[in-house]
Amino acid sequence: MTRGGFVALAGRPNVGKSTFINAVVGEKVAIVSDRPQTTRRAIRGIHRSGDCEIVLVDLPGVQRPRDALTSRMARRVQQELEGSDAALLMLNGEQGVGPGDRFIAKTLVGGAVPVTIAVNKIDRLSTAALLAVLQQAAELEVGEAIFPISARRGQGVPELLAHLRGLMPEGPFMYSEGAVSDQSPELLLAELVREAVIRRTFQEIPHAVEVVVEEIERPREGLARVRALIWVETDSQKGILIGAQGRMIKAIGTASRRELERVLGCRVHLDLSVRVRRDWRADEGLLDRLGIT
Ligand SMILES: Nc1nc2c(ncn2[C@@H]2O[C@H](COP(=O)(O)OP(=O)(O)OP(=O)(O)O)[C@@H](O)[C@H]2O)c(=O)[nH]1
Ligand SMILES: [Mg+2]
């Protein structure tokens, strides 16, 4: 008999949820950055071992909603948590437990799904600091187990996975063998371009950017042509993204193309353009079409 289920990842922005998913899946399915609020959609990353399939659901970091975009992100987190078989509450060991973590923990207490806590980034901690943060995690009084991990280095990840496996109900596999995520190729490529943008921009720009891949063409063996639009909200943001003599957009293009070539396994011709799309974050119809639901 096989087992399998969904594990939803809850936690503040920037604690390392997407890094953890990539580590477990063994491939980059979710983009990562040191800016908060990188993840916008629930992304399913699939891990199969032996008779057990764990579908990890990467989620946006929980924060106070400011607009239609962040309201949808918050609602998605709630829905995914309710629909999963287990919740993994991730904490940033380097920062310790704060009010944001306590708020999320409260929403998980008394829910129908079992909660496990992961204290991440222990590669940055002394033994004394680790013990202190484990104590704080225990004081959240949620969850039946706490695992210290480093998503970046892999420490503690096998032990955590073994525990999660034990929580999965009996049932058939939901994804075919070798599947790593439920994202369309267009979405994955758009996300990789967005990651390149986020990593090179500051302040409000990472939040104001969305990327849409309009077309992936295969004109011949060994070559893909990808057409992508980078949306920003104002002309001044557009100016920054293009940069003096087009240097910024060129750097973004080079970095993105490298990632796209890695994923597609062939040469990529990337056609990038920057468009101003005012208030896209407040446009409910547009957010629907972007799959941010
Ligand atoms: N030192 C260290 N850094 C880590 C570890 N895991 C993640 N990070 C870093 O933490 C930052 C945030 O990682 P993400 O995986 O994007 O965090 P997230 O929780 O998905 O963030 P949101 O999508 O914004 O909610 C990145 O700079 C990662 O490289 C870890 O185990 N150790
Ligand atoms: Mg993330």
C-alpha cells in the first residue's frame, strides 16, 4: 500500500520555505531571494521515496495584507493549510521567535492538521543560540515535534522528512513518477526571470514587478526562443529596470537566460521587454489570469 499527502509550509517571509522545498525536491521549483515576499503562488513540489509521496506546498510568507495581491496571498495560505494533511511551521533560527511567528502559530493551534516545527538556518547558529531558539519554539505550544535544520546545507532535512512521511495517510500517488512540480513551463520560466529582477533591485521594486512569459518556441533542436514581459507599476520603475545605457535590463537578461538554459537544457534566445502596467497588484481580473488566486 502506498502513502502520500500534502504538507503545507507556513512561516514569515524570508525564513527559507522555498529553499527547503527545492532542497527536498532536488531541483529548483521555487525561486529564492533575500527579499521578503518572494513567493506569490502556492507551488507544489513533489518528493517521492519508496512507497511514500510527499507533496510540499510552498506558500507566500504570512504578513499583513496591503492590497488585492497580498490579500489573495494570505487567503491562499489559509486555504492550503486547511486542505493539507500536515502543516510545517518554519522559523528563522537566526532571528529567533517573534510576534509574527506567534501570530502564525496561533492560527495553527486547534486546526485539523498536525503541525511540525522546523527551525531553519542553523548553519548560522552557535550551539547555545540553537538551544535558545529551540526553547522559544517549544514555547509556541504548537506542533508535536521540532526539527533544527539547514535548508541550505541539508542538515536535519532527512530526519524531518522521515517524520513527515510518518504523517502521510495511505492512498495512491497523485503525481507521475519523476514529476517535480505542478507549475507550467511558462510559469516556471517567468518566475526565474522575476528572481533575476528581484535579486538586482531594491525597496519597492521587487514587490512591483511581475513577469509573464508569452511564448516559448522551439525553432529547432537545441534552441528555444522565449518571449517575456516584465511588468512594473510606474515609469520611474521602468527607467530603473532598463538602467543607464540599458545596463540593468542587459544584466537581468544575461542572468535569466543562464537559468532558462539550465532548466530547458538547450540554448535560449530570450526576448525581454519592460511594460508599465499601473496598479496591476490591485486588478482582481488580472490577478486571476496570472494564477494568483
Ligand atoms: N544561512 C542560511 N540561509 C538560508 C537557509 N535557507 C534559506 N536561506 C536564505 O534565506 C533567504 C530567504 O529564503 P527563501 O527560501 O526565499 O525564503 P521564503 O521563506 O520562501 O520567503 P518568502 O517567499 O518571501 O516567504 C534566502 O537568501 C536564502 O538563501 C539556510 O538554511 N541557511
Ligand atoms: Mg518563498
